[in-house]
Amino acid sequence: MITLHWVYALAGAVFAAFALLGVADRGNPRRWTTAAFWALLATSMWAGDALGDLGNGVLVLGLVALGALGLGRGNGVVPADVRQARADRFGNRLFAIALIIPVTALAGTFLFKAAPGWFDAKQATLIALALGVLIAMTVGCLWLRASALVPLQQGRRLMDCVGWAAILPQMLASLGAVFALAGVGDVVGGIVQQAIPQGSLIGAVIAYGLGMALFTMVMGNAFAAFPVMTAAIGIPLLIRTYHGDPAIVCAIGMLAGFCGTLLTPMAANFNLVPAALLELKDKHGVIKRQVGTAVPLLIVNIALIYWLAFP
Amino acid sequence: MVLLGIAIIVAGFLLRFHPLLVILASAIVTGLAAGLDPLAILTAFGKAFNEARYVSIIWIVLPVVGLLEAHGLQERARGLIAKMRGATVGRFLIFYLIVRQALSAVGLTSVAGHPQTVRPLVAPIAEVAAETQAGGLDEDEREEIKAWAAATDNVGLFFGEDIFLAIGSILLIKGLLEQYGISLEPLQLSVWAIPTAIAALLIHGFRLWRLDKRLARIRAARAR
């Protein structure tokens, strides 16, 4: 059966190729640290389960040390006039190839679930995404008459643009696990309970919505904030004391947390990684564009809980 | 005392220390404050890191994006949009926002995203549309338009995905409420994501419409 481990094997191969091509990239002033970083990530993908928990911890220390030393960028940009000439020559073929990945992901999500003996149905989309990458890479090389090295070399160039920010989301997810182990949520919940005004429904609703957004900003993830805030305010006050509809309180409360996700660098995969990927000078450029949507939407969410959940 | 880790995260990000070091420092301090020994913290962190590997597999799309960019994907997208009359960055991003919300609402969250669609397609199209509207962009304006493309993808994802029944956040809500003896079907929860989804479309769409107006003013000012 094809499971997520096949995808990890593919990802390991891609990172290993980035590492090998990185060593050969003499235009990169820090090619050794850069290559070592991707090699460690390849090791994690290939052998993560065999390393043991402590081994993985040591691997993380290595990644952090290399990331802190600093990674570099090298050669590989195709000149603008060559790209323009190729764009004129290949035309809409380029879009057709670009759409292979989303279309395969879409089709695979449905088809793989119909063949549960062959594919791990729970991971259907990720497996289909990986399959889409393989198909797009093969079709692309054949159709555009490029050698198989071109996608890997160009992928390496883009990966170096992202740099160590590539592992930020995975690092933050791991930090969340340590927070959970240390019981951070319970402590925060206790503080929040003491801070809210007594006997005011609107006060409790605001505390819940605002608390979700703020704690999400700290944790970078609404999933981490939700159990804490709901146990501290949602269940005891909004649902049990004021008899709010639990479905409305919780569903919209979660979305109040999502407004916080738009506002925080801790949500690295949504806010910092795209800034790196789009080569923005301002790391917080994406967050700045989101403030004007997130803040009014948070107010709307708090109002919706107040109006809809308490008839 | 365990809140010290949160203080380190906030201070570290505000003071712009190296984020990887800040995260590691926060994990160590939090663990020590909770009475764990350093080895146990490292073990817990390593275990969680290994389990979260799926977060980083999205980077396998970069070779395809790189191949297409080297063969002129962005230039081709620009050429197409430049020929289209009435194509503005605001209208295009509102269209993308609706598509992204609709796809997420039926559970297809990984079909689009920053590496898959924003970098190769959405950002370059937005850029060239804005360029035409304003009659050229300076460096800061170019950055801003790219950031709008990324922001629009996030808004579409966040305020579409909860309409889908089987998404993680809906299952988390169901699971938590069951612990308190409240039993709900996923559908009862996910319908309540719809009002916020509409509000998000209206608010973000209004801001994109204003972006179009602003670019028109920039053009008028430059023409003078």
C-alpha cells in the first residue's frame, strides 16, 4: 500500500538533490552550510523513524546551528530575455504543465479513496500531490525539451531563496508539543478566567473572541488556543451559565482564532514563508496587508457570536 | 513560570533575533520551568519534529515551479493579462479569493497555496495587472502587490476550509465538546462557518476594490 512514507522518501530524494547541487554551486558563498542543511533535512525525511526521538532532537540542533550560522544563495537565474524568448516559443504549454499538480491532487483525492487497498485514504491528497509533482516534472522535461537536471537545479535555486525559513513551520509545531507537555494552556486558562468581568454576557463574549485571537497570535495556531480558551470561558460561562448554542460559540470562536493567525509571525507557513518565497524585502509584508481584513473580521466574529448564539 | 517560554517567543520575535534560536530557547526554558531535564526536552522536541514532517513535504513542488519559471511561465502570464481588457489586480484577486474559498469549502485545501499557485501564477498576474493600471510600479509598490497576492490566498483558505465537514478544526471542536458531554454532528458546526466566510469575502473584497481605486489615482498623478 502506498502511504505517506513513500512521499517522505520522495521528499528526502528532492532535498538530497538540493544538497548535492548546492555543494557544486560555486556562486554561493556559504555553499557548505547550505548543502549540509538540506542534507540533514533529507536525512530526517529518509531516516526520521529509525533515528529515535533523541536522535531527531540532535538532528534539530544541527539544523538550528546551521540555520543560525547562515545559509546563502547562489547561481542559476535564467536571464530575462531568454525567459521571454522561451515564453513566446512554448506559450500555453506552460500553463498546462502548471495545472497538472492541482488537477492530479484534485482527481487523486477522490480516486484514491475509491481504492483503499492501494492507497492510504487518509493521506490521499498529499499522496496525490506528490504524484502530481512526478507527472508534471516528467511531462515538463519531455515537452519543454529540458534535461532532468533543470528542474532540480531551478528547484534548488528557489529553495535557497526560502532558506532556513523552510523548517520554521515544522519547528513551531514541535514547540507547540513542548508547550502542551509543560501545561502552558492550563496556566493561561487560569489567568484568563480571573481576568474577565463577572456577570456581563457581552464582556464574556468579547473575552472569548479576543482571547482566541490573542492566544492564537502567541501560539501561531488556533488549534492550540481553542481547547484552552473554550475550557476557560466557552464551556463554563458562554455555554453553561448563559446557555449559548455550543455549535455557534465554538465554530465562530475558532474563526476568531483564525483572525489571530493572520496577524502573527508565529504562523510562519502562512505569513513568513510566502514573504521569503516571493522574495519580499519586508519579512512582515504579508502580515501588514492582512491587518485591515483580520481586525474588522474579528469584530464581526465577536458580534456574530453575541447575536446568533444567544437568542 | 512556564509562561516564561511565551515571553521569550514574543520578545525574540519583536527584537528580531534569529527565529530558529528563539524557538529552541523557548522550548528549553518552558521545559526547564515545568521540571523536565534537558535530555527529556530534546527528546520531546525531536519526537514532535519527526511527527510533523508532513508540514515540510510541500517543498517538493519547487522543482516543477522552477522548471516552468526558467521556461518563461511568469512572462507568459504577463503577456496574457496585458492583452485582457478590464483585467485589474483587484478584480483578479477577488476572483482568486472566491475560487480559493470554494475549493477549501469542499475540502481541497492543498490544491492551491503559496508554492503551488501564488508564486508561479497569482503573484505575477497580479503584478502585471497592477503595472498596467498604475502605469508602472516602483519597488515598494511591486512588493505590496505581491504581498496582496499572498494575503488573499491566506484569507481564502482560512475562511473557506471550516465549511468542509472533515477538516481538522471541525473535528477538533467535535472532539473537545464530546469531553464535556455535548455531542454534535460535524454538519451542525460547519454551517456556522458560512456567515464568517461571507463577511471575509465582503471585507477583503472591499479592500481589493479600494486598491484598484488607489492604483487609478497613482496613474492620474503620474500622468500630470
